[in-house]
Amino acid sequence: MVADILSTTASEPKEATYRIRQIMAATLSFDTYSYITLLQDPNPGTIGGTAGKGLESDIEFEYKGIKADTIIFTGRRFKKYLKLVKATREQKDRYLNGEYKTAIERINQFFADNLNSYVEIDGRKYQISMDNSLKNSEATTLLEGNEVVSERTIYYYDIDGVQFPEGLKVGNETLYYLRWENNDLYALNRSGNKYLVQNSPQPLMALHILMGKKYTTLFSPHLTILGGTSSSGETILRRYHNGLASGAAGYIFNCGYVYLQWNVVNQRIIVNGFSSQNGCSSGWTTTYTYSYELDSATGVYSLTKISGPTGGYVSAIMDQLINFLDNSSFRLDYHVEGTNVYGKIIGIDRSDVEMSFELL
């Protein structure tokens, strides 16, 4: 087998022994450690997941039936489907001679080079994103009244591109494949109707439209200043990050971060400072709450503090950030660095302040 889990699993074939037994039904069991077993490795440090369960995959599968060239099973524990589709000789050779890794890298490189990828269907553009770490794809569009609609589905790589086994809903269409024609990438439905995957020079939707809908949080990681941050913005963020360990908060912490959460229903922005004395595995959160008014034409936020600080122990080192939010309206923009897309706060009354955050 080869697998689209890691670069090595896609290029280095691995053998596994198996048994077919009668338990409650005819059961296929993989009984040596393989790429299938890797998906349920109980140590989250291996490839992720949760302790004791891994990524919640199975190694024992009950037979359900045969359809054309496909044998269908269901996992005994986690009830996930396993479908064995008969490969042609050509497909086998391509998978086992390294072409699978090349096919995966080609798709990933396309979306790295085309950060604002979209398909146009019935006159409407749908931005397409691919999250390789979670194997999730998302299609997002903007309807009348700035209503953001997103549909998400799982995907996997095959030797010719990508498959969406449950379909990616895009307007009135459902897409199941990404396929190459020469150097162009197309999205296809089951009938073979195809839509060219294009790239926009700019994101299709302004960030303030997506905040609280597609994204909910601007996150500043521990001791990290992201690209696109101005010197004044860096001063504000370093006041917090460097102050954790220096005792400027009145206590000594070895880990912490700052994040702003959007609540568009109540028009609130919650500003949080998290601090920890055990490597961020647990700790305390200091919170400030603001109401906001958003000028939808300009994307400018005007904030009014309604509570805080509450909880936690780091209000002293959040002072410069809070002072900025108290005294300057701001707008949001993207900052793109390679394949990373960050969200940036840009001061209006304090135009010297620009601060980049991870988008969550």
C-alpha cells in the first residue's frame, strides 16, 4: 500500500498481512502495523488525533457487499467505510513507482501558487480552499446582503488528482473530482461537467465580511511576531509576549498568547490574554469585552469597551493593546506570506499600528 498521510507514506510502499474471519459477519482484519494502522495510532504525537483513539480509523472491517469493481466494508469500532476498488495494471504501476507522491505535490503546489482559487458556476464565484492537514475542502461564496455561505467536505488524493467522496456542494452543483487537463485544473461533477479552477489576484471577499462567519478568531501565538506587523504593532504585541516571562504582569509565566474573538450576532469582540506556568497545557485567561460598530462600506470597526479586565493575571501587560483598541478604530486586511494567509489589524487613528494574526 501507499497512502496520502505523509510524503514518505505516499512514496514508500508498505506491505501488511491480513486475515479474513467470521465474527458477527465476514471480517477483514489487518494484523500487522501498516499505514492503515497508523491512522489509529493511540499516540497523538505520531500523526495527530486523540489519545487512545488516534484519528479514529479501524483495522477490522465487516463485509457489506460488492458493487461493480468495489468491495465495501464498515469498520467494526468507528463505523467508517472502507472501499476497495480494483486497480488496473497501469494504476498499480503508477502508484508503486512514485507517481502518487508527485501527483499529491502537484495539487498542493497549485493551491500554494493560487491562494485565491475559485470556480465560477451559474455566474457566481466560489472560492475553493484545501486543508491538507485535515483533508477538508471548503467552497465559500458571498450572497446578497453580505451573507457568507460555506460548504465543507472531506477529500483524498488519487493518482489523477483529488476525489470528494461525499461531494462538495457548490450552489446547485455537487463536485466530486479535481482533474488535470494539461496544466489546467478542473472541478467535475459525476456527469463529467467541468469547471476551470481559476485564481483571483485578490481574495474574493474582504476580511471584515468573513470575520465571525468563516473565521472567528485573530490569534497571536506564544512569542511570535508574524510578518506584516509594523514596528509600533510589534511593540504592542511584544509588551504582552515578552512580559509573560519577565514578571511585568506581576507573575512569572512560561507560555501564553493573545487572541481576539468575534461574535457577530451580539456585535462583540472579546480580547483574551492567556497565561500559563506549565507550557500552555492549562492556565488563566484575562478578558476584555467590546461592542463594535462596523462601517460595511469601508470595513472600519469602532469599539466601545463594556467590561474588563475579568479573570486571569495579565491585564498589566495587555495595557498597550487595550489602549490601542480604546483609542483607535481599525480595519482588517490580509497579509500573505508564501502559502500562509494572515489577518491584519490596521489602525485608523493610529495609522502606525499594523498587527498580523493567525486566522482561526
